[in-house]
Amino acid sequence: PICVCWSVSSTSIAMPFLARLFLCSLFALATRQAAAQDPFYYSMPGVKQCRENYLPIRNLTECKRASQYFAKRHDLPYILNVGAGGEDFACIVTNVFADRRVNAMQWKSRVRLTGVTAIKARDSMVCKLVKYVQGETKAKECPAGYATITDTDVCEKAAGALGLTYNAAKNGHAYKSWAQVCYVNYLHWTTNKAQSWSTVQVNSNHYENSAFLCQINGAAASTESVVKSNFILSYAYKKFCPLGYVEIKNPAVCKKASEALVIKYDASKNGDSSYKYIPTCFATYIDNYTNKPSKWSTAQVNSGHSDQSRFICALNKQRNLPRIIIGRMGVDACPDGYRTITNANACTKAAQTLAVTYKPAYNGGSGSQAVCYVSYLDWATEKPQAGYSTVQVNSDHGESGGYICRRTVAPTRAPVPKPTRAPVPKPTR
């Protein structure tokens, strides 16, 4: 990198030796940033997502730690500048060039904790390596980029990193049909979070209210964002598609989706056999222990989808995510890209957008838990129920309530280049 940097800097105006050496260190930083398994890295400017195995940093402590890591590892004078952010924060590097070069002196590059709405086009997200994660409830596999844990010592470390209780006395091989893996049991049926009696162990008796604990597999992705599948199955027992996906109504698309998911498509089962729901593409007889189709599963477009069925959902390639949404029922958080609403006026407008009755008389509570939410959601669809559901700003949002969330970052569009004019020749004498 020294030779490359020297040639780059020498093509510009003459510089003192130390200045060239400093710019060289900056260029070397961009090269080293691509190395896998770094505990911290920053994205390309304008990219508001982290690559696989990494998560954005949203608190001051970790942002300071990342700043210290950059300064120590790359010998750069990073300066932590805590901005006046909004409700949700993000750790960023400001004033980053397209090739990820930074310069603390000339370009005023800084590590900064700021509100997500204040992120600019030349800012980069600071991301942290996530070594251990909890997999999806009932899924007998780990997320992309992670692998199962079978070693008891590693399992104990993973439990500690995730704030879970490890119980070595429960290690064993109690169910011979499944493999021994590290998992957490007795997850809450609505929030999928560990309860006070949940434990972590290496065993084979991981039933449907359990989730694998997974470790990074050592091959961090080179892309800046996670590539999503074109077709997926919906949540267990739920009649809606996850955020970023849409229901499929077209039989031809349903057939294509079923083929991608290796599910038999049966057009003879298409129809409208239930008055309660709208016909949509779904799969029958999903194994609740593996979260995967069984040999009896078929795909069809119908309204008669039972609790053992799953919607087949297509990726929303339009990326036109709504500005206001209702978060998952019983989950005290908003999904990535959205933030909570605590202001009563903003809550009123959000209720109007969602066409749900706002009840200011129900406002109450205090602190960070007093948020705008909708009560009494339907269990299967997680949608408001006419005559029952209301919107309010309060802290008593129970298991049947859902946060009302506002989009924080608008979809980014590729910059449109400005037209260039042909040079006008000067008159000759």
C-alpha cells in the first residue's frame, strides 16, 4: 500500500514527506477495512446497512469503543463528537470519500453518535461484529453467516454474551432423532425472548419453543447488505408477511414461489373456501419442529389457510415501505429503519394514517416506556380490531399491543448525474 499511496499522492501538488506518509496511512486504512472478522468497520458512504455478521452501533459506549479501535489500529486522530440526535441513534463516520478514505484534518472526518435522521450522503455506518446470535424460534438451523454450536465451552460463552443462563446439568442427548446443539428453551410464545426460567444447554431435545444459539462461521460477507430471498414462508401461526415482503395473489407467481421453496403446487386446491380471509398463496402442513415443509405440504391460492399453514411471501422489490407501521405484537421495539413515537400530536397523526381511533384519555405512564401504540391486535393477523383497538401514548402496552413506528430513513436513490456541456471554443485572432 505504501507504493500505491506514494504514487497517488505524488500525482497531486508537491507535499512534505510527513503529509504524504499521513495520506498513505489513510489509504492503507481503506485497504485494511475490508479484512474479515474486524471487531468494527464502517460501511461505504451513504449505505445505511451493515454487512453480514455485523450490526449497527446505537449507543455511546460502543461508539466510543469503535472510535478507540480505529485510532489505535490505524493510527488516525479520530475524534468522538456526540451530536444532538433524535430518539434513535447511530454511530457514524462523517465525510467519507467514495473509496472509504477519511481525513481528520482536511475533510473533518469524525466518529459521531447522532440521530438517524441526521445521517448524510457522505456518512458511513459504524458496525460491530456479532460473534454469537440467537436463531429463529423453532428453526433447526442458524441464520446465514452463522453455524451451530456443539462444544459446551463455546455454548457457555455464547450464553454469557447474549445474557442468558447456561445450565451444564441439562447437557445430554435426550432425543436421538436430532443432533446435540447449543440452544435456549422456553422462549416466550409472542416475543420469542428468553424468560426467567429459560436455560441454555447442549442437548437434542430442542422443541418448538426453543432456538439455536449460533456462532459466526468465519466467512464474513463482502457485500454491504444482506441479500434477501425472493420468497419466504411467514411466521408460524400468523396470517401476514414480514416487513419487506408482500402476499402473493397471482396463481402463476404462487407456482413460481412454491418451486423456489421446493413445495408441490396444486392448482386444484385454489379457491375461496373461507369467508373470513382473502385468498392468498400459502403452504399447508408445515412442520412446526423444523419450520420447513413436510412431504404432505402443498401450495395453493385460497382463503382456507389453517394454523398449520404459512403464507408464501414475495420480496417487495419496489422497496416502498410505508411511513407508518404497527410493529410486532407484544414486542417492545420497532423494526430496523423505524423508530418509536412518544409525542401525542405525532401519535394522533399516526392513528389517522392507520385509520384507528386515537384515545387521548388513555394516555399515561412515564419514562421511555410511554410510547404510541395500538391495543388489542388480532392474534393471527396482528391487525387492529374494529370496536376494540385504540391508539394512545402509554406504558401499559401488553402482549396484545403493538408499537406504532415511524420510518427513520427514507429509501435512498441513486444520484442523477448532471448533464455536462460541450466546451465552447475561444475565438482565434
